[in-house]
Amino acid sequence: MTVAILSLIAGGGLLLVGAESLVRGASKLAALLGISPLIIGLTIVAYGTSAPEMAVSVQSSLAGQADIALGNVIGSNIFNVLVILGLSSLVAPLPVAQQLIKLDVPIMVGISGLLLLFCLDGQLQPSDGIILIVGGIVYTLFLVYQSRRETNAEVQSEYDREYGAIPIGRWTWVINLVYIAVGLVTLVTGSRVFISGAVSIAESLGVSQLVIGLTIVAAGTSLPELATSAVATFRGEGDIAVGNVVGSNIFNILTVLGLTSVLSNGGIPIPNAVLHFDLPIMVAVAVACLPIFLTGNVISRWEGLLFSGYYVAYATYLILRAADHDALHLYSLVMLLFVIPLTVITLGLVLANAWPRRRQAKDDSKASLPSDTHSR
């Protein structure tokens, strides 16, 4: 047991180091290519911090441990929104960019629902995985195209403000390519050590690999996202903090789970517990972002507290389910008949109150345009 815990810690440390190295090299190369910081947050940073999920899920799939791979992605997506955004907004309210509200969050909600649809037959087929991978490629190319429409001078100036100026020399490309290579090697090594520790702990505790994947593995592979969003929040860069989470969740479904299902022998079987509980929870968490993000284009502290509280409730349910505890039935009834309806009503009231204010703000903005023009 001690060796397993040490393996988990060591593997987690390697995943953090590998993700940091990969993000550093990739983000600087992206800046040299003229890709803006917002797109870097949604793609390079988000995909880089999701590299542990990719490494762990692919390695689990190849080792015939599909439950860990599946639980890792679903658990990470739930953890990313409820814990990372929740804790980050408790530190400081997080502003949400219009692009995230209009484009990226609806995409996250849409592909979460698509994943649930693919899993209704009890199997995530390799053909489903191919569709998800193609979707990930199209989404990434669209973001890059959108970024490239800006001038390189504007992009470089924005990047310098966000990340600092990049010294450009003949070794700049080589150094950052080395960062990427070291990051990838470290991620692969860390994922193997991390999985070994997680499987050993699951076996010694008599807990299923699915539960371990939904909790310990999911939280461990989400550490880079947590670190990145926390740093961004402290620096007052809410766009990066929120964009990192949304981009990571999109990447996890389209690319990580897509590739995992393609590499798995015959696809990934979907347990009933996942189909009837964990997957719907993941979709509900994604949907919950829409009204919360729309309320003033900011994630407030009370909304962050709501997110964090829901993760505690979700983790408690998983523990009771794994232990087959007598209190599970009562706990489920309380959540289903009281907590969830109360939350839906609260979010609905918040959205109903926020919508007229948003329309009024737009009307005021339009009304001010003629006078501004006349004054000129």
C-alpha cells in the first residue's frame, strides 16, 4: 500500500512537470507563429494541461483498463468545472469573455450531450471515436484560423502583456522544441507510474477501477488545470482561467476519449452506473455553466461556492456507492427531490433576473451610438 501511494505521488509529480514543460514550449512557439493569447488559452494551454488525461487514458486503454480511462475523462470534466472554477472564483470573481459564452461553452455543452448519445447503446464504438477526433481537429483549426485573422503585431503585443516578451534568436525554436519533447517523455513516464499506483490502491481497498478513475485519477490528472487556473486568477487573468477549463473539457471529450475509444479493442464498454449517473452529471455540469456564465459575464463567489458544494456532494455519493452504504438510498433521494430542484429553480431565477439587465445594457449601448457619432 505504501509503495502504491508513493507511486501515485511520484507519478502525479511527473505529470505536473511534464505538463508545465509542454505548455511552456508550445505556448511560446504559438506566440512566434502569431497565435493570440486567448486562443493559446483555449488550445495550447488547455490541451497541454489535458496532456496528463491523454497520457493516462491512452495508457489505460492499451493496458486493457478501460474503466480507468473512461472514469478519468468524465471525472476530470466534472472536477474541472466544479472544483477548479469553483475554487478560482472564491479567490476572485472570474470575468467570462463573450467568445466563451457565444461559442466555446455551447460547444462544450453540445459535445457533452453528443457523448451521452453515443453511449446510450452501452458502448463507445471506435467509429464514435473517429467522429469525436474529427470534431476536435475541426474545432482546433477553426480557433487557429480565427486567431490568424488578427495581425501579427497585435498578437505579439497582446502576448507580451499576458506572458512577457519573448527573446527571439536562432536557438529559440530549438529550446522550445526541447521543452515540448521533454514534456511528452515525462508525461508518458508519469502516466505509467501514476496508473500503477492507482490500480494497486484500488485492488488493496477493494474499490472498482471506475471509482478510482472518477476520483483519484481524475483529480490527479486535473492538477495542471488547477495550477494554471489558480495562477491565472491570482494574476487577474480570468479569461485564461475560464478558457483553460472550457478548452480542457472540450479536448478531453473530442480528442482524449475519441482516441482512447479508437485504440481500445472493440471500443469502451459503458457501465450502467456511468450511463445513468456519472455521464448525466457531466452533461448537467456543462449545462449549468450557461446560466452562471450569463449572469453579468462573471462567475461570482456564491456561484463558485455552489460549484464547490456540488462536487463535495458528488464525491460523497461516489464513496457511498463504492461502499454500498445503507445511507446511499436516503442520500440519493435527498439530492434528487430537494437539492437538485432547488438549484435549478435558483439558477432559473438568477438567469431570469439577469436577462432583462443584459438587454437593457445592449439597448443603452445602441442608444448611445448616434449621439457619439453626432458629437464627432
